[in-house]
Amino acid sequence: MAARAAAGAGGDDDVPLLDDLMPWSVRPLRTGRPWVTAPDAGSLKARWERLVRAEAAERERLFRPTRSRTPRTPVAALPGQATGTGRFAHESGPCPEPVRILHGPFDEQWLIPDHRLIDAARPELWRVADGHQLFAVEHGYVPQDTGPALTVTALLPDGHSPAGRPGRIRPLYRRPGGLEPNLAPGLLALLRDRHGDTVTDRSVLAWALAAARHSPAGCVVPLPADPECWSAGVELGEELLRLELRGARGGERPRLPGGRRPYVRASVPPVPTALGYDPADETLTLGTGRISPVPAGAWEFRVGGVRMLEVWFERRTAAAGAKDVDGLDALRPRAWPQEWTSELLELITVLALLDGLRPRREGLADGPRITVGDLRAAGVLPVPAAARRPASVLDHQEEGPDGQFALL
């Protein structure tokens, strides 16, 4: 009720919260130690090697113990990952293969998938992360934020917020294999009754991606009563999905038209010290490196008030050349890798194309709506408590601490 009242304060009292439409959500991951993630997989393997070769006292220091994790903490296996469950203090084997994750909006990085190293890994997310899953990431509320309230990824997201106000992670499916949509019971039936049998769990996600907006209570998603409005919004949402998934799930990687594609005009130096933008000739500078054309919309693209290109660059260069960086974080590429330039070119492309779709989102949900009252009358609201909890998806035993298995 408090959340609904807060939404009403913003004039959205008849607009459903995303929390009511996709009721199962998970808090962001909390690694507890920044060295377990990196923009490149090689650094993670080097950090692991240094850690497991260190003597006991040095290993303790490098590990960066917290209340949740020390080298002696007993921890169960991370679902879906063949990593050790013995006390990390005794670990001497090779580094687990790093996995690709989404570190905050639009930043693809790498993570060591070892439960012993992560304070709060959210195992319930790992259990449903497969080739069918899509994750909607709700971004924390920031006043006057003009960026997207919701983004979608096929990668496991850590839910990190560049503005420091974490939102929630909402899987589209509650079970592996694309089974049991994470939608309020009865919502699909109501939408099919209004808009036809073509309404699917994915089209609901597409509509939410196109229509979601910020409110103090959380992300709100107006639902149209007009079938033509619904179809237009779903079509737009599918375009947004295609761009944000970046070729995942059988899609094509995003590309700008030939004359607008960004190219490297001057090579990025080994240690670029500053990022800049010249709007006159649409040039992005990385030290002496130059990339153009970079549309102004890509440079200005923000989430939570934070410019995405700047935070992406800072995460890769903040400690470069710094003499006071200590510990495993100091193990990073000595020079700017070529693959980072390729990733930057794609990020510019994605942000430019997303910015180009902004005008189509304005006024999208104007007109007659399916209100909160309508959802209550149809029995969709209030959402049953069970729909807000993870589904039971255990179809095999998961290894517990020190290789033990529970008796079922």
C-alpha cells in the first residue's frame, strides 16, 4: 500500500507497478570484493593464480574478507557451475572459466563464477539462467531521470546501478526452459481478451520495455486498452529488445547505416588517460585516439543520470598507471586491448540506435488504459504471495559445502 501511495504522489495511482505485473524479483548481486569481476577474462585468471599461490596471511589479505565470506567460509556450489565447495583456504586448482555478465546497464564484463568468492550471488537467478531466459533489470529511481526505467539482457545481470540506487532483477521465466512466465496470474488471459491471442509472455515484456517509466514507488507500466496502441508498443519493444540483446537468442547484432557507422580514425593509445567528445565533428577522443562519427545521442545517453560511455571508460582506466592500487585489482591489462575497442564501437552503435527510438516512446501509452481497478476487478491483483517467491526448480542435487549432498 505504501508503494502504491508513493506512485499516486507522482500521478500514477491508476498505473500498475512492474512489481505487480512481473511479481518475482531478485535483489542485485553483491560480490563483496571488486576483484572477482573485470572487463577482461585474462585479468580474472591472473588474479586467481596470484591468490591461490599466496601464503596463508597474504591470501587472507588479498581475498578481502567480509562478514559473509572469508577463505574459510563453508559455501554450497553455485547452481550450474562446476566449481569447488571446499574451503577456499585450501584451494590450489585452476581458475574456473569466467562467465559473461552484465555489470550494470550496457556494460558486458566477466565474473569468476565461484560461490566462495561472492557475498550474495543470488543462486535463485543462476538456477533459471539458460538459453531461453531473459532478465528485465529495473533501475533505481533518481529524480528527473530521463533515461530508461527498464532494460533487458540475455546475460546474467548483477543489477549494479551506476547511480548507486539499485533496482530489481526480474527473470521473464520462473523455471528453466522458458517455462512458467513470471507474470501475475491471470494477466495473460486479461490481455488476450483485450488484444487477441497473439499476446505472449515475450510481447508483455516488449510492451513493458517500451512503455515503462520511473516513479518514486518503482517502475510503472501503463497498459493500453486500445489494441492498435498495444500492437505499436509491442513492435517498438521488439526493436528495443533486438538492440539490447545484441545478437543473443538468434538475433542480429545491431548496426548503424553505412554512412553513420563509427570507425577508429586514430588508434587508441596503450594507456588512454581521458575521454572527451567534440560535438562539432561528432568525434569521441580517448587520449590521442579518435572514433567518429559518434552521434550526440550516444554520447549523452544516460541511465540514472550517469553518462554510459563515461562510466564504461572509467571502469577500464580508473586504475591505469595509478601507483597506489594494491591487491588483486592491480592485475589488469598493461595496454588497452583491441577487443575493448570493438566493444566500444558496438556500445556506441547500441546507444545511438536506442536514442533514435526515443521519439516513438513519447506519448506511447496515452489514451484509454487498463487501470489498477480493472486488474483488481479481473482478479489479477492483488498478486498471490506464492507468485513473488522463486519456483521450486531443483531437478537434481546441488553440492553443498565441502562436497556434501543433502539427503532428500
